[in-house]
Amino acid sequence: MTLNKKVLIIDDEEDILRIIKTVLVKEGIEKVVTSTTAKEGFAEFQQTQPDLVLLDIMLPDGEGYDVCKQIRNISNVPILFISAKTEELDKILGFAIGGDDYITKPFSPKEVAYRVKAQLRRADYMQTSDKTDSIIKAGPFELNEQKAELLKHGEFIELKPKEIGLIKYFLQNTKKVTSKEKLYDTVWGEEYFGSDNTVMVHIRRLREKIEADPSHPKFLITVKGLGYKFTVEDE
């Protein structure tokens, strides 16, 4: 089955470009384009307008982090980092600047393809799902799902796609304790791989936007050993 999708891979290792491109084509991705430098990669992004980007962090003329920031200034397409950097801080930084996933080298090409397709499915859902009744309200919050806009006390809060997915889930499940695994499965739309970093970083970013004091949250509460709970009764 061919997917009417375009994927851009930015990596300076020719073997990795060839392997990932081959497996994505076999998995039905209609068009896969590649670049080996940060400058060429961003130019290719602007020209091709891909549906998803696989982005290496260490490039000959700069860092993938900078390319991610450039892309995020003009687009919310899924960005998956692929990197030999395995430190937790590197992963946290990748998520903090707008990455949707972080894949460490060496990796399974099949797993990369799985993650790519999962992100594409999630992006499609955010864009095309039927949202006739698109207003979700709880406490001071009002989410217009169709416009992907969140209001708190009538004031607009700018959120990234995954943050929209998280706040939607929480507004629909107030006072319910939810595990990291459940959030990952629901919002990211893929099997939980055992890393807490993805969920934790996005929870932190969401708190920074909806809480008056993110270090002492009133709405998005951590339930130690169990997960998270969203409550609006204190407001």
C-alpha cells in the first residue's frame, strides 16, 4: 500500500540515508528525499514541504537542533531526531525545541519506519478527524480542537501539536490518574518503548504554558508512582 506522503531525511552518513530510504519506500512512503547538510536540508524542506522530517543532530555545517528551530518557525510537521548522542540531556533538549521523537544510533530500520508511520498517522488524525463538536471545556480552560487553540480565562495559549493532544486528553479525563504508558499510547499513537523522557518533557512544557507556577502546579499534578492527574476544582 502506497502512502501519499513525503519524508525528508537530513543526515551526513550516506549508509544511513540509503538504509532508511530503502525501508521507508518498502513500507509505502511515496517520496523520500535526502540532504547531507543543515543548509541544504532546510532549503530542501522549504522546496519539498515534506510531511515528516528525520533529522540528525550532528551535521557538517551545524546542528540539527538549529534546523529544528528553523522548521518550527514555519511548520508543525513531525520531526524525529536520529542521533548517536544518547545522553538524557540531549534527548530532553531535542523534545524541548520541538522534536516529536528521538531515535538513537544504532537503530533498527524497521523500528524507524514504524515510528515514522505512527507519527504520520497521528498528524493525519490531528488534521482530518471529524471535529463537529470541537469545543472542550473544563474549569478556566477552553480547547477549540478544530482550530487547535487553547484559551485560559479567555486568553490564548500557544501550544504545539503534541501539547494539544495532551491537553485534550486531560480536559476529557479530569480527576483521572493516567500513567505515562497510557498517555504515550493515546497521544503519540504508538507502543510505549519504556522511556519516560518523551512524556516527561512534554508534560513539563505544557505546565510552563498553563500553570502560574510550573514548579508547583495546580492543574496538572504528578501522582507519585502512578502518573498524572488533571484537576480544575482548585481554580
